[in-house]
Amino acid sequence: MTKKIFLSIIAVSFLAVTAAIFLLTGVSYSHNADEAADSLRLNCTIISSAAELNGDEYLVGTDFGSLRVTWISESGQVLFDSSRDPLQLDDHSDRKEVEEALRSGSGNSERYSDTLMTKTVYYAVRISDGSVIRVSDEQMSFAAMLLKNLQPLVVILTVLALCSLISAIMISRRIVRPINDIDLDHPKIEKSYKELSPLLEKLRKQNGRINRQMIELRQSREQFSLITESMSEGLIIADQKANILTSNSSAYTLLGAECGTDDHTVFSLCRTEQFRRCIQDAMGGRRSECIISTDSGKRSVIASPANSHDTVNGIVVFVIDVTEQQQLETMRREFTSNVSHELKTPLTTIYGISDMLANGMVKAEDVGSLSSDIRNEADRLITLINDIVSLSKLDESSAPRQDEEVDLYDLSAEVISRLQISAKEKNVTAELTGDHVTVFGSRTILGEVIFNLCDNAIKYNREGGSFSVKVSHIPMKAIITVSDTGTGIPEKHLSRIFERFYRVDKSRSRKIKGTGLGLSIVKHGADYHGGTVRAESTVGKGTSFIVELPIDKQHGERTAESAS
Ligand code: ADP
């Protein structure tokens, strides 16, 4: 703006000065020309009067100075000329001033030289004999006058240009300063130019609107990032070149990527081929999914293109932790194959023996023992099926809960009495100690938990050994500890004994009836109540299983809900 004002001032000044020079020169030129014409007319009148009186002697004998005097006959022939030989001059009757003088008594005209630098002014008067006396004088033309004054004009122009330059700088700065000083964030109308008031008022309103929109934008951005940050799923939004526009921290955590690297593309988050292909598919306009393995587990990646009018404007990528899902899937597959295997073994035995019996291939004395084998295998099948049913019930998180107040001491006493026969068979003694601690839960499931622990304490005990059940509590927690004097469990197996169908020593365990599902039921039972179970064991000395359950009813319910 300063530059524009400055240039305008300079241009106006230049034009004004130039116009002034032209006008002044013009005025003075016209004034001079008028004066010269008057003086020429006067001279012509005097000379013509003198010539009329004294004839050609006057003309020949007089020095006319810079004036040129010509005597022209009525027919146009030049009779005398003060600066040229009359014989060399042609007929003058066609000269404008001569023509006029012959016609009306006097005439004048002016003619420019070839270069337009000089002008000759003529004045002619008819004298009494009908001839014409013409006087002419050379004058400077307007252009010649301008050229003559060029030097002082250039000096004046330069001085004026400098003055207008300095004043243009000062004026333009003075004009622009108040505009520059306007605080655009808080424009004050009274301090500025009146003419700017509507603009500043508009600016003030627009500022208010922009501020409100900025606040709204910031709020919605904050809300968006609050929502996306609270998501456990990873979310990445990228442009069509895969440059990340927005993302949440879960995306980085799940993909095991580092924030703040120089590479800002989605590809930098995971370098696997599947991930790259998945993203490229989405960039190509196709929704794509893949499962990738990271150091911390399996991730499902879903990449969708964001299209508008068949053009991919960007991509949206979801990252979901599917480790548990995949583990469950693996467990389900293993469980099915284990169940089939465990069912097949006793069924094969039963089928084999009954086939032999049906074909009369068995001696009469062996029938009894083979029948008891069939019974044992059938027993095993029933136990297995019962365990599977118990587990599947525990797996059904949606099944309605039938919780009640359960006295763990009384329940333990009941379980021990149910196991008296098998304890006696193994010559194992049982002891129950502790307090009447009540929890809010499923009597049936808690009964199964205690039963399986006590059953194992007898099964994996030595001849003449013992086991104890202790019911105690600490603030907010009930504790059931089942300890035995049995074989113990080697350290390396302790972390796996709660898995389905896991048996520590398969060959030895085969002699001991079991399905490998008992401790799995215990763990699920504890989970169901929002509790935990752990084992402590010393090989050759015995094992303790410690089950901790929340006492507080609400807490129990809450934790149980989250566990399910
Ligand atoms: P099972 O039906 O084989 O008893 P469980 O799930 O109850 O299945 O137990 C898994 C494995 O843990 C058992 O096969 C056994 O090897 C070991 N185990 C469980 N309880 C005890 C215990 N009290 N003492 C020693 N080993 C045990």
C-alpha cells in the first residue's frame, strides 16, 4: 500500500509539474507571440507609410535589422526584398498575407520552417498605388522555446522530483502508519480513519465469528481426540498418499510403533508385507483386512478407502487386538480335538471288549473282569462328559446367575464327606479348619471348585497321606486353601496345570483316573466369582491350592461381570 501511495504521489507530482511547465511555457509563448505580432504590425504600418512617402529610395536605403521587408506589386511580382534578390523570388500573389492585403488592405500569416523550430510571422499592408508592403520577422516556435529552456527545466524538474520524492515518502508513510497500527485482533474504530470504520466494524464481527468457530473447532477436535484416545482399538486416518492425518495412541501401542519418527506415512507403523498390502489395497479403493503378528500379540487390521465420486481421498485404518480371540480360537480347536481323543479312547476299549463278548471270544472266568473294565471306561466317559458340561456351563457367560449366600466352611465339610469313600480307599485322612466365611456366589460352582481340589488332593496323594481344607479371610477376601502331602508338581508345570486337558505326567496320570479338566473348572469357577486361584508345590512334599474370592457381594458381582 505504501508503495502504491508513494508511486501515485510521484506520478501526480510529475504530471502536475510537467503540465505546469508546459502551460507556463505555452502562456509565455503566446504572450510573446502576441507582442511580436503587434510590434510587426506597427513596424509594417510605419515602413509602409514611409515607403509611400519616399518611394523605393527609402526601402533601398534603410537598414531594417532582423526584419525582412518585401515590396510586392499588385500583380504579385516582388519589386524589392531587404534580404534577397527580388529577381530570384517567385510570384507572391498566392501568399496568404499578400492575398488578404490586396483584398482588404492588410493581412497576416505565419509559416513554420521545415524543422518546426522557427516560425516566420508576416504582416502585409496595401499602399495607395495598389502594391503591398510586407514585413516579416522570425520567431522561435513553441518547440524551440521548450528546447531553449530545457536546461533550467531539467534542473527545476530534478529539484521538484527530489522534493516530491521526499514528500511522497513522508506522506505515504504518514497515511499508512495508522492503518499499520490497527490491532487487527481488536480493531478500535475511534482511533482509525473514519472511512475505515465500516471495514473495521466488519473485521471486528468477523474476528468474533472466527474466534467462536475456532473455539468450536478446538472443542470438537478435543472431543474427537478424547473419544479416539479412550478407544482400545487403534484408529488411523490418512490422506490418499498414506500420510497420517490423525491417529490415536492405541494404534501405535497395538502396532508396536514409535511416535514422532520422520516417516509420517501409515507404512512406518508396521513393516510387514501383509500390512503394506492391506494399506495399498485401501489406497487403491478396496476395503482390505489382514491379521498381523506383533511382539505383543495378534492384530486385526481393517483398512477402508474414503471415497468421493470414485476418487480415493484418504483411508481409514482400524487396528484391533485379536490375541485373545485367536488364543480362544486355538483353544477351541485344541479342546475339540482333545475331547474327541478323550472320548475315543474309552469308547474304543468298550467297543473292543463288547465285540469280543458278542463273538464268544472270552472265557467265562474273564467275563467278570472285562465287564468291570467296561464299567470303568464308562465311568471315565461319564466323568469326562460331566466335566465338559460343567466347563461349558461356566463358559456360557450369558447364562443367568443364581447367586446366594454360601458358607464356604459348611460347603467344604459337605464336599469332604462326599469324598470319604475315595479317601478311605487311598487311606488318606482329611482335616477341615478355619472360620465360617460367607461369600455371595453359586453354591454349585463353588462346590465343584472345592470338590475338584479335594479330589486331586486324594488322587495325587501318597498311601496313608493327608490333606486339609482351611477356610479363612482377610479384609474383603475369603481364602480356601487345600493342601496335601502328595507327589507335588514340578515348578515348570505349575503355570500350565490350569489349562484344559493338561496333565503333568501323562503316563503316570493314566493310572490315576482323571480328565485333565478338573483344575480348569476350578480356575473358571474362581473367575466366575471374580476370584483367583494359584498353586504352590514342593515335589515329594505336597501341593497347596489357594483360592481367593471377594467377600463383598457387590464387589463379587462387579468383578464377576468383568471376568465374564
Ligand atoms: P486330572 O483330571 O488329571 O486330575 P486336573 O486338571 O485336575 O486333571 O489336574 C491337572 C494335572 O495337575 C493333573 O493331571 C496332575 O498331574 C496335576 N495335579 C493336580 N492336582 C494335583 C495335586 N494335588 N498334586 C499333584 N499333582 C496335581
